[in-house]
Amino acid sequence: MNKTTEITPEIKTFMEDLWGAEGDFIDTPLGRGRIENVRCKFGIDLGVTVNIPELGVKLFDGMELFDLELGRA
């Protein structure tokens, strides 16, 4: 997320839901995995650690996961 990204109600809701999602499964660009950890990054964006079977633990930006959710990734 850069300084010109507008924080829409959809982004805010997604990030709030992601904040409390440890243990939940999520689709990522590398496949489906379990959320292991969610941390503050900067602004409203989050750093999300996801354990993907056969790939191990990977780190994603919350905005990257939001874009995937909307089909923009």
C-alpha cells in the first residue's frame, strides 16, 4: 500500500477481519494456508504469516491478500 491508496470501507473491514484471523484458512497467491500470525506493518496494512502445506511459512502484505480477494491479483 502506498501513500496514494485510498482507505475505503472495504479495505478497512478486510484489515479488521484479518487482524483477528489467526488460525483461519486463507487463499494466497501461492495457495491456501493457515494464518499463523498477523502483525502491524504501517498505516492500515498488515504483515500476515501463512503456513502453506508443502511450501512452509510465507509472509504476505494484507493489501496483497485484499487484492487477491477482489480478483485483482
